[in-house]
Amino acid sequence: MAQEFDVVILGGGTGGYVAAIRAAQMNLSVAVVEKDKMGGTCLHRGCIPSKALLRSAEVYREAKDGERFGVETKEVSLNFTKVQERKQGIVDQLHKGVEALMKKGKIEVFRGMGRLLGPSIFSPMPGSVSVEFADGTDNEILIPKQLILATGSRPNSLPGLELDGEVILSSDHALTMEQLPKSIVIVGGGVIGIEWASMLADFGVEVTVVEYADRILPTEDRDISQAMKRALEKRGVTIHTGTKVLPDTVEKDDASVTIQADQSGHTVSLSAEKMLVSVGRKANVEGIGLENTDIVVEKGVIQVNKFLQTKESHIYAIGDCIGGLQLAHVASHEGIKAVEHIANVKTEPIDYSLIAKCIYSSPEVSSVGYTEAEAKEQGYDVKVGKFSFQAIGKALVYGETDGFVKIVADKETDDVLGVHMMGPHVTDMIAEGALARVLNATPWEIGETIHPHPTLSEAIGEAALAVDGKAIHQ
């Protein structure tokens, strides 16, 4: 049987379900095809479960450190089963919320594997969707006027380094561990690798991080990378940068794994109970029928124009499957933009330099805009203001003074080019920096904004003043 819709969305993750809600708000008939659970990677295997575990790790660390705050406890223990139960409870609650939003918007959800068809009796254009149901019932054919691909991504690995889910893990596997290992080697010092390094160190695991680049968090400002390395090492994490693991040397059994790595021509041997491979994510573009269309895939991701249209103009693609910033809030915004373009609403293309990025390690990291090095590479003559949390009263009250706020500005126009933060709750504060970028604000305007005292946000105002040498407490 064939059903017609104004919009069909292939994938019910953060990008897909948000796009569906926006389409329903615009009185379009909408269907979502999802082979797993609504909410996708972010809700079930990414953002939410990992942050729930990070919060438990943070509470455990703070409880052990309670004496510093005058709170004396005889003994602090960790019940990892309850940690996992709490995580799953949060995921389940949010999943029910997404399902309720689908019902509220009268959005039809087809729970099966969707594949694009070429021109057929159903439609002269490619893009009809065949839905294959896991229970073996007959396929459903969906005929959309417009189609949005939101198929997401999955953890990547290195050639020759096979993920077995037992000893050599992806982040997906790690989220479902029933017990913590005593030691772990994390291959990859990017965002996911550093979040896991921070979390597991707080849980008491012996952590080693191996990063191929010359620094961890290589896409962040260099000052952030250096400060994070010091903060993690202070907590016992061993970090090897400029180091390439050699997959063909891996040896493992049920209780441990060993691998050799090349570090500037010297061989380093790394051993642990578990290995976590965190080397980016791979777009889900296989097996969805792209070969039945003229859609272009380059370097493993779907190519789109500035309005998120593929080479087939009635087919859009959003989120991780198009590469770029593989972040949940980016996918959601792309979904909204795609739907508004479909509905002929006047909309501007996304400026990705205005989007904030967050790392939920301890200390946290957040940023928006250009790093100092990137701004210089773009030809800007820059001026920089930097202010440490060590001089912020609220940070001292919290007992978390590692980190700083750094603002990069254009000497010629005085516009803010980038804001970079490391420290307590900076993922909640970066929105001010993002707004400054959207409004082409200047450091003077941020500095003239009266930040309440005592708050962590005072560091932003002081960093803005520091750009022109006017910080008060520095």
C-alpha cells in the first residue's frame, strides 16, 4: 500500500524529530521513518546517557572531596548499577516525551528500515520510500512531495582495530558497561575521548589517552588544549600526544588488551583492561537507496547546498549524515531550516561560525567562533582578553577555579571573533558569547553589560574588559 505525505523524514533522531514537529506546526502532513527508537543517537547512545554518567561521576568525586567543604563522610562508595539505572531512567523519560510530541503533532511514525526508490509507478521522481518492517509484514511505500534525510552517524574505528564490544569498545558499547574496568586506554583525544577520560578518572579508573595530533582537543583554541591537559594530568590521567597507535600490534584476551604506538619514532607499549576507540563518527549513508538517486556522496557524507538540498532538489539532508559540526543542536537547527525552505518561508542559510560547541568534561569547555589561530589565518589583526576563574569569587565558592574565559576580537572593527571558555558551568554560559557573535557585539559592549555578583559569568565581563586592558580584578 502507498501513502502520500507532504514531507517524509528518514530518521527520527534529534534532527529528524525536530524537523517533523516544525513541519507539523506549518500544517504539513508528516511521516517519520525510524528503524530503532525515536530520539536517535543523542537520546539513546550519545548526549543524554553520557551526560547522565558524567553527572554521577562528578557527584562521586565531590562526595569524596567533601571534607574540603567541611562535609565529613565516613565512607563514600560507588554503586555503578544504580548509576546505570539512573541514566536509563532519564533516557526513558525523555523518550516518552518525544513519543508524546509525535502524537501531539499528529505525526505518523513508521517503525522500520527506510530505503529510497528510484522512479517507479508510485512517482516519476526518485525519493519514494520503501519501509521494511522487522516483523516481516509487507513493506509500506511512502510517497513524499519532499524528503528529508536525517540518518545520523555511528562510531568510527581505525582500519585493523576491530570493535568487539567486550574488550575493544566504541562509545556505544561503553555506555552499557555493567561494571567499570580498573584501567582503560582511550584512543583519540577529541571531544568524546576527553569526556570519557574525565568521567572514568572521576569514577576511579586508571586512564590513558592516546592522541595522534600534537595536542588533545585539536579543534579548540590552543590555550584550551594546554589547560585541559594540565587539568586531566593533575587528576591522574596519562596523556600521549603526537602518538599513533599501531592496530596490527593489538593483542587481547578476555581480561586485557595491549597495543603498541609510535611516538616520534619511539615505540610505546600500552596495556589496560579495556580500550575505548574514539576517533570520530561515520555518516550513515549506506543501505538507504542513495544509488537510486543522483544524490552525491563525497568523503563519506551527503553533499548539500546552503539550503540543505541535495542534487535532487526535492530531497534534503541534515545532521551528521552531511558532516560538518556533528552536534545535536546543529542537526535540530538544520531540520528547522530545511522545513522552512520547503514551506517557502524566507530564511537565511546557517552561519556555522555562530554555533556554540560544548565539552562536558571536568572542567567543562565551550566555544563559539574563531580560535586565535584561525582568526589570524583568516587575515584578522586580533586582540585578546583572558581572565582566570581563580579571581572569581563564585568559582572559589564552588571550589572549581581551573580555567578561564578568552575573547578574541578584531582590532579594526572591534567585533568579537571568538569566545573560548574552560571552567565550571561554562557550557551554560557560552550562549552569551554566541549572542555576542550573532549581534556583532564588541568587547566594550560585553564589558558594559553589568554581570551580577557573585556569579561565574563575571569572568566573561572581565575577559571582555581585558581585551583593551581594562579588567578590574586582574
